Amino acid sequence: MTIKLYYLDYSPPARAVNLTVNALGLNVEYIIINLLEKEHMKPEFLKINPQHSIPVIDDDGFILWDSHAISQYLVSKYGKADDPLYPKDLQKRARVDQRLHYSNDVFYVLRHITRQILFYKKKFIAEEDKVEAKRVIYDKVEKFLEGNDWIAGDTMTIADFHYIATIATIKHFVPLGDGYPNLKAWMERCAEKMTNYETACGNGADGLGNFVLQLISGQ
């Protein structure tokens, strides 16, 4: 039975799950939930997810939300016997889990900035928010990648999906500038190595980033 994925390509957590779906080669039915139109607050969606967030999956009647939980579940159920995307080795898995937990901080920085623009109609991004984005996201991820090609070690994991989904958007309005060689090289690897990167993540990330820039510029 086809998995249903409640989804919006502007949503970084939804894009992270979509990267997992594509990496596993799963066939899913996409059900678009437009957050800007408040479709996530409609009664029929609240029956599915009372926390009114996306993404959500319906796997033959099993409902699950939270992007981390979904990615972990999908690899555990549909991945290889010991899939490197979410390895069974205790220490390797713990490292992936740790990175996933920190990715919440990464996403919250983006969410704070975009909410100010999308919902509170601000026409600028505060300098302190840009400084915070560089400290929480760019500086930390640069450190994670010292001596590693990927966020949680020497192989691509679901942690990479959850970081790139946010960073590919925030780079549009908090430019990387000089420095961050590890981060920049990793972003290039993501675009090159992740299955169907542009359609699964890149297009939506660029779409949200450019939309925020348009709102700031008043176009």
C-alpha cells in the first residue's frame, strides 16, 4: 500500500523526509498541506495530527508525525538490513541521533526568522538574528564537518537530510560569506550525492528562500 505523505515543499522538515523517501526509493502519495493558507488547522487535518504540523505519514493506517521520527521509522522499516542512513551500530546511531537533536536548534533559527517575515510582515531581518544564525548553524556545522565528509561521520545519514533542508534555505538571506570551507564543500556533496536532490529538496529550499527575499524587498 502506498505511503501517504502530508507535505509542503516550502517546509524544511517535510523536505528532509522527502530526501529520506527518495534515498529509499519509496513510492509515496503526496498530499499538499498549505501552511500559509492554514490548511494544517482544518478539522480534518487536526484529526490526523492534533499538533497541526507537517510532515505526517500514513503508512497503511499507521500515523506518524515529527520529521526525525518519520525518517528513523522509514529507514528502520524499508531500508537495508544495516542501512548506513541510520546505522544499527550503537555508537554510530547515537551520533546520528545527537546530530538530529541539534538540528532542532538549526531549524528553530530559520523558523524564527521566517515567521517574522511571513506572518508578522516584517520587512527586514534583524542583525542579531543573522548573528545567531551564523553562531548556531554555520559555526557549529563547520565544526561537525572537521575531518568528516558528512554531518555524523564518514557516510551520509538521515542527519544530513535534516541539516541541508534548513541550510539550503537560510543561505539565501543569511549569506555564508567568506570562510566555512567544510560547510560549503558539504553542501556541494549533498547536491551531488543525494538522490533526486533538486526535486526532493533544492527547488523547495530555493523557493522559500527567494520568497522571503521578495517579501523583504517589497516586490
